[in-house]
Amino acid sequence: MTPEAFRDLALSFPQAEAASHFDSADARVRNKIFASRIDQEKAVLKLTPDEQHMLCEAEPEIFEPVKNAWGAKGWTQFHTSRADEATATSALWMAWRNTAPKALLKQHTHTEF
């Protein structure tokens, strides 16, 4: 998957908006980041530590913890060029659900994911 395709996919999520911080593009829901560096070969996703552990164990060539204190909180590097669309979609839904407010989550059931 190209960084451009990943960015487009991230921005297709409900109420996702493009923004940036530290000169990197990110995707936000209600002004909270769920994916960062979405324009680069390694995007960063907001996962829980448990989700991060599961994905890094299952597919270490695609997922790895961010190498700092943020990584211990679940922020995870996603190698876009090593993943297919199904893997990217699943990981982005996790990140989006971890960020979206409860009222918005209720509008988007798990059957959509």
C-alpha cells in the first residue's frame, strides 16, 4: 500500500479530517489524532497497549512500537508498503475507535468494520 492510498483510506473514516503537526500529515476525528505521519512509509497509529502487543506479535514486519514513551502507551508504527488494504483498514478502525467519542462510536456499529 502506498502512503497516498493509506492517507486516503484514513481520511475515508467517519468524520476524519486531515491536519498536521510537527510538519507531518495526520488524520483526526473530532480534532483528536488517530493516525499520524499518514503521508510517509511508516505511519503511526493510536492503539491500546494490548492491541499493539497483539499486532506486533502477529505481524512484526508490519507493526512495531514507537521507540519512546509514546510506544509504551500504544502508539505503533505501521509500515504502509508492507501491508495490504485489509490489514490497513483493520488497524485504522482500531485506531479510529480508540479516538472517536462515544456518541460517534454508537453511530458506527462493529458490523461496518
